Amino acid sequence: GWDVRVPRRLQELRLEISKVSGDLAQDLGRSPTVADLAAKLGASEEDVIEGLDCGQAYRALSLDAPVGEAGDGGVTGLGDLLGGDDPDMANVENREALRPLLAKLPAREQKIIAMRFHGNLTQSQIAAELGISQMHVSRLLAGALRTLRASLTQD
């Protein structure tokens, strides 16, 4: 039986692919391509790809299945290789809270913040691009950040 439920048409297509693959390989003198299989079966290439992929569902691996050598750093099962904590998830709430507050800043301050934190430009580079002094960029940036901090701590 199949470990994962696969539509009947794909199960049957998988069987047909298995039957004709050997004959095609012998006739062609090489492994048949998806296009070769599709032509032989009178199916679309997408269907053949689906049929080949569904073979993975016949026998699923357990997440506890051993992988690698015993001495590869404590990884003992397939489940140990999957998933994990995303360090950026901790900042999602902060970024979403900042979005409307950034929109309330004047356009020039929004541009300076974007250039500094998204463009990774120095204050001197920002000053040169905007045609103002580095000291003025520093003051505008400090003021904008102070406004954002105050707005965040109010809420």
C-alpha cells in the first residue's frame, strides 16, 4: 500500500511509467527522458513528472530514520535535520510595529533611514547623495530614531 494517499490516476500512471521505462531504455540505448515517456504513454510531460514524483509517496521515511554516521555532531534522525528556529521571527513584531510609524515621518527622514539601514550607506555617503552635511544627516537620523523610539514605547 501507499504510505501517503495519491490519486488513483497517478498510481496507475506510475505503474505505466515503470512498465515502459525498461523497454524505452533498451530501444533508445539510454535512460528515457520525460519527453520520451510522455510520447510513449500519450500523456503530457507535466503528468509524467507528477507520476514520477508520486513514487516518493509509496514508501515514506520516518522522521526517526537514522541518517549519516553516528559521529556527525549529534544528528541521529531525519527529523533532526528538518526545521529549526528562525532568528528573524523575533523581529517580525518590531518591524510590523515600525511600519506605520515610519510612514508618519517626513519624506526626507524616511529616505535617510532607508539609505542608512537598508542601503547600508554611511552618514557621509548619505550626505553626499542628498547634498547636505554629514552633521545634518546625523541630526536628522538621531531625531527620527528618537521619534520612533518614543512612539514605540508609548504603545
